[in-house]
Amino acid sequence: MTAPRVLVVDDEPMVRDVLARYLAREGFAVEVAADGVEALDRYGATDPDLVLLDLMLPKLDGLEVFRRMREVSATPVIMLTARGEETDRIVGLDLGADDYVAKPFSPREVVARVRAVLRRIGPPASDPPEPLMFPGLTIDVAGREVRRDGEPVRLTRKEFDLLCHLASHPGLTFTRTQLLEDVWDFAWDGDPQTVTVHVRRLREKIEHDPSSPERLVTVWGVGYRFDP
């Protein structure tokens, strides 16, 4: 089986080297890039399975690199951010980033996040699941497509995963921590803001009135539930 390909983009040589060594040790094929322009070049040349992308890059910043990647592919992206870059992190999640890791980080944690994201987008089961049907909303689980009132809705990979998980358990309330564990596959350093941002984006896409949601309901003091 071909080793998963990971592109590591960071302008700090030590960070690139450490991540490359840990990933290679765990069986990944690793490519590296030191700036935004090189990142796009390596991205086009190697077609990686996942990108570790620093936001603070020379020549072309990480958010612009991410936007250009998303124009051509839905390759999973894990952002590498400094502690004070909350605004950029939220923008990245809004754009459809699959996860983020704040610096300084443990290389082992980064490898675990990479495995979690790749596991989530693994090959489909041999027996495709049935579509989830609700009045005015259809979720094609196997085809990863959503329609609202018959019209297709464009979702990022993580938005779809979150919606599918909630809709698969209608009426059940999940805390943000539970959703981090179930949808993002991690719990040790998950930021509840990640869930909040994705729920808000989903409401903008599937609710008729996002300010008064009927599907993705907030259970105050607890979390969220899907109302069928």
C-alpha cells in the first residue's frame, strides 16, 4: 500500500525538520516547503493526501495559500498557528480547514491529528449507508452531498462530517467536547470554538433563518442537537 503523502509548510527549518522526521518515522511520505510560493509549487507537483500549513509564511501568507489550494482541490489541511493568531485560525476554519494545532506543539500530537484526519476521509464502507431524509433536507451519506429544498448545498468536508453526525442521531444533544471527540477525533487540546464556528457556518447554509435555527438547535449550557 502506498504511504500517505504529507506536505509540511513552515518557514522555520527546525519545525519542518522535526515534523518531517516524526512523520517519516510513522510511515508517511513527506514533502516540505519553506514559503507560500514553494508550497503551491510542491502542492501541484506532489498532490499530497494532507497539508500541514503554517499561517505565517514569507512571499505568500498561509491563508492565501489555503484559498488557492481550495480552488483546485479539497485536500485536507491542518493549520499550524501561533497562540495569538485566533482571528486567522477562525478565518481558516471558516474557509474549511480540517483542524489546527497551536504552537508550541508536541510532534506526536501533530502526527496523531494527521492520522485522525486521514482516518476520517478513509475509503467508504462496502455497503453504502442510506441517505438521511428530512422534510426539505436530504443528506446523501455515501455521495457526501446535501440538498436543501432540492437545491445542492456546498459544504466543506468537516461541515459535512458534523452535519452527518448530528443528523444520524436526531434529537440527541452533544456537548462541544463530545463533538470534538466524535467528528474531529481528538479531545486532548480541542478548542470548543472549532465546533462553534462550524455550527454557525452550517446554519448559514442549511437553515432558512440562521438567526433562528430549526435544525441545528443550541441547547443552552450543554451543546447542540439536530431537530428532525
